[in-house]
Amino acid sequence: MKTRLNKYTLSLGLLALLASATAFAQMPPPGAPPGKHRGDVPSAVALATIPGLSATQQTQLRHILIEQRKAMDSARQQWRKDFEALRLKQRNERDRIEDQTTQRLRKALGDSGYKAYAEWRMKHGGRHHRGMFGPKHPRGPGAAGAPGRGPMPPPDRGD
């Protein structure tokens, strides 16, 4: 009975060891983030290990994979350019709207009224108008809307 239990325990241990070794063998190589290898083109030596391909087919395969990698790199560069252009367009539009709002407020309130409004707004979370009132206010103890300070008053919608 004791021998059978030891064999059973040993068998389970070996099975667990094999399972963990298999899982470890399937892990990506260290140093490269997951998915980083997708654009990598296998070497000519690696392609030579594919059964059933002639040397010409291996060369064609490698050439096609290199072209694919170049096309993907080019597409990524274009996406980055498009994204940067969109960010610039959004920033310019936001600045235009903020400048227009500032002009309208100055015209409606006058310089002293605008100054009073700007000071009030800074005390009550002026982060919404970064262009008019400087950089975002820090979040932390004592900052408007921070814990222990109470909620910010709702904005006046002029209804």
C-alpha cells in the first residue's frame, strides 16, 4: 500500500514537472515585450527548416515578409503623423475657443469684473480654462475638489 502511494505521488510530481516545463517552453523569450516579434522576419536559415519549400520559394517568402514589415512600418509612421496633426488641430481649436471666450467675458464683465471672475474661478477649480487661468491646479490636500475640501459648486448655466 505504501509503495503504491509513493509511486502515485511520484507520478503526480513528474506529471506536474512536465506540465510546468511545457508551459515554460511556450513562454516568449525574455527581454522583448509580448507581440514585439510579429514584425520580425525569420532568417534565411530559419526558413530553410520549413519542409517542402524550395530555395526559390524560401527566398520569395523572405522577400514578401520583408515587404510586409516595411509596409507596416510605413503605415505606423503615417498613423503617428496623422495623430500628431489631429492633436495639433484639437489644441488650436481649443485655444481659439478659449481666446474667444476670454474676449467675450472681458467685453461683458470689463477688466475688473473679469479679474474678479478669474480669481473666483481659480478658487473653485479653474482647471477647466487652462488657457485663461494658467496651468492646471494641483490635486492634493487643500486643492479645490480634493478630499476634505468639500465638493465644488455646480457651474452656473445661466438658466
